[in-house]
Amino acid sequence: MSEERSFEPKIIYFMCSWCGSGGSETAAAHHLQYPENVIPSRVNCTGALPAVHIVRPLIEGADGVVISGCHPGDCHYNDGNFRARRRVALVKSLLDTLGLESERVWFRYVAHGEGRRFVDTAAEFNDHIKKLGPNPLKTRSDT
Amino acid sequence: MSDTDTAKCKGNRQAQTVGSGTALPAEDGVEAALVGWLKQTLDKRVFDAVLVPVEVPAGDSFAYLLLRDPAILDNASPLPPVMPIQGGKVISRLTMRGNGNQQPEAARIAAVVRPCEARAAVELAKLQQAHLDNLYLITIDCPGVLPLSDYIEDPAAGAARFAQAAAQRDRSPMRPTCQMCNHFSMLPAPISDLHVATLCSDGTLSIVPGSPEGARVLEEMDMPVETSLDGWAAQVEAMEQAQTERRQQAHAELRQTVAGADRLLDVFSSCINCHNCQRVCPICYCRQCYFESDALKLPPENYMARAERKGALRFSPDTLLFHIGRALHMILSCVSCGACEDACPMDIPVGQVFSLLADRAQETLGYVAGERLDEALPLVTYEMEELGHVEQPYVAIYREQEVQDA
């Protein structure tokens, strides 16, 4: 338990410009808080997020990556979230095959108005990664 | 994977009907018979040029030649013991800038390639890096190829070893990726315009039309398509089944040696960052590779910070990122040709690892690289309802707080 408390994961939260970031704005308007170790990173559309950018932080020091875009049918660019889902499936397949804990990558839709859902996702993912423990790659010097 | 996805990636071979072909006598071997036939096609102007591997003058390797003079065909070796360059890459280089339609009468080119090379050409065509319109893909039943490093030690002995193993259908001296290859024969219509059936040939070889264009070539050559190929088809199917089992077993064993951060880093620890695997890969066509771009050339502060975080930082950095990232970029189109592994000076089993990753990833997205020309690449298309396992469900436990806040 003490170990779990002392381990503060580093988490990257990729959110799209429209719904994901909108969710964080709504959360701010409602004064909802999320863990400070979650680092938000805005991308224009989750469909424009290269797969390499999901993996790169995992190799270089992040413990988890969470990606939030619009709900199906709500994408500002019509189908970016569907494309993102395919790309996340590719990343997860690769991580699974290489035994690199694909559960360190989460993909969950957050709508513009869902401030609570945004905050919950950040908090829930944070707890989930705390339970998983540190990413074994982040302390390896020979990556 | 939904049922429709599964249906999409299966059922190709079953759909094609390979009934019959044209038998050619092959007393002096398969290669001589095929070369003789190719000569006739050039003489009769059925083809304007033939793209075929030819032994280099020094006698220690093979290279594709775009042949217009039938006399040079004498030196051709349609089934060389090694694959110094992937034929898909050659076809891309030849046809990238157009399909030859600019000429009054479009030139017809026959490309004699192995099945994995034809599959790479199909993927490159989908990636807008090749035009297959006037190109006739002639595939051959492939016994595999020797590792380049084995062959160049003694080319003559290598050629003899290859000939013997091919005759006995023994894949053990071949490259590891060839040992577990399960796409060694005719490709589903209409990709193999013509296929050269050598397995089960008993002194003959058969040329099988796979597309209407291929059938037309045989017509122009006055070659009746009347030899029944049921024996060959049954043989191929049995071998494919055995090879698929072998592949699955090899992949299961391979996974034991690479899965997990420690083992993965052990496998790639001897990498010297030469990027040969990327240079020779037919699918890696980018003019500017991300992993050689400025995106990975960072200011020293960055390296200092990473060294501080990790205690030390290996130089050149980002070796694992290169391999995993390159995999992410190309495994959905990977045809497991093994060119990367042949090019690796450190004997890293990169081709085997990538074939494992490719099979799993392509299965996830219901796609088989190089199987169909009319199917969209998996990352440029999508279904509304699919891949539900990727989405993280919103769990009720975190809603209690919401109720309290309200």
C-alpha cells in the first residue's frame, strides 16, 4: 500500500480539440479537479494522432497514455474518431504481442459537455496505472 | 473482429477456380523451360520487356534486369537462390511515375517474381507507389531463398544447396521467414496474372492463368489451357496447411523470446542503428523516414533530462522507438518477405519478429497484406461498429462522486 502511495505515475492525456478539450473546459467551468500528474496534450483530432506518438512517451518515461475524442458520430471531421480507434487497435495489438502491457493505453470518448466524464477518466486511469505499477521501459537506459 | 471482417480476410482462395493450365516440358529444369517460354513471348512481341532476376557477371549475386533483348534472357534465373533485392521494390521503382500509358501503344512488361514480391507490389500499388496496369505479374511456386550471408560465403555451393533443397521441398536451409512462409504459391485472382506451377510437376511445369489478361497472353501464344491441375492444387493446399501450422508454432515460440520489456530489449540490444532493415523494406517507401528526421534529433537538454530520469541513456538513442515505430508504420502491409532480416548485419531476427507482429495486427483489423487489390488499406477505412474491445467502457464506480456533487 505504501508503495502504491509513493508511486506517482506520469500520464499523458491526448484529447482532441473539439470534444476532449471541450470536456476539460466544461470540467474547469464546474471547478472539477483531476490528478496533477496527468499531463494534458491537445491534438486537433484523435484521428490525426500518429501511432508513434502513443508509443513514444511509453518508451521514454510515461506510465500510461489515455486518448479522448468525440463520441461516434460526433467527430468534427466526421470520421476521425473511427480512424483513431483503428490506430489504437493497431498500437494495442503490437503492445500485446510484444508483452508491453497494452492496458497502459486507454481510448475513451468524452463529449464537450462531459466535464465529469473527463475528470473521472483522468482519475480512474490514474488509479488503474497506480495499480499496474511503474512502466518497466521507463527506467531502462538501453531503449 | 466481427464476422464480416473474418469473411473478408478468408474465402479468397476458395473463390478462385484454378482448373487448368498449360504444360511445358521441363527436361532441363524449371528455370530453363521458363526462360525458353519467356524468350518466345519476347519474340512474338506478346511482351515488350521482361523484368527477371539475372545472375550478375561476377557470378556471386543476382539482380533484376529489365530485358528487351531476348539474347540476354539466356542468363536469366527466374528462381534465384537468394533475394538480394525485393522485387516489389523493383516494380515500384519501375512504375512509380506512371503506367506507361503515355506511349501510343502501352508497353507490356512481364515481371517474374516470387509470391512475396508480388504481394509487396500489390501493397505498393495501394500505397500509390506502383502501377500494375500494364504489368503482368508472373509468380512462381517458391521453395524459399537462402540467407544472403550463407550464400555469399560460397555462391557455387549455395546454389547447389538451394537446388537440392528445392527439389526435395526441404525448407530447412532457407531463411527463417521462408521456413514459416504460408503464401508460397499462386496468389488469388487477379493478382497472379500468370502462375508457374512447379510443385508436383514430374518433369513438366504448368503455366496457370490467374486473370483475364493472363489468359489472353496464353491465347496470343497459342497455348491451349487444357492440362488439369487438380493434383497441383491439392498439393499446394496440403503444403499451405502444413506451413500455416508451422508458422503458428514458430510464432508461438518466437513470442516466448520477445515478449516483455526485458526480453524485447535483449533481442534488439545488438542493433547498430544502420537502418538497413528500413532501407531494404519494400513497404518502407517514405522519402523522409520519420526515424531519420529532425523529430528524433533533439537538443542536448533533452538527452540530459532523459539520462537523469533513466540514470543513463544509450547512444544512439531511440533504438527501440525505431523498431516499434517502424513496425507501427508498416506491419499492416508487411508481407513477411524477410528482406529486413537478410540485411541485418547483426543477425537480429527482425524479419521473424515483424512477421509475428504483422500477422497479429492484420488479424486484428481483418486484413491480409497483398491478397486483394480492391480492398482498402486498413488505416484509410473503418466500420462504424467494430473493435469494441478498444474502447474503454465508462464504469459506474466513478459516478458515485458525481451523484454526491450534484
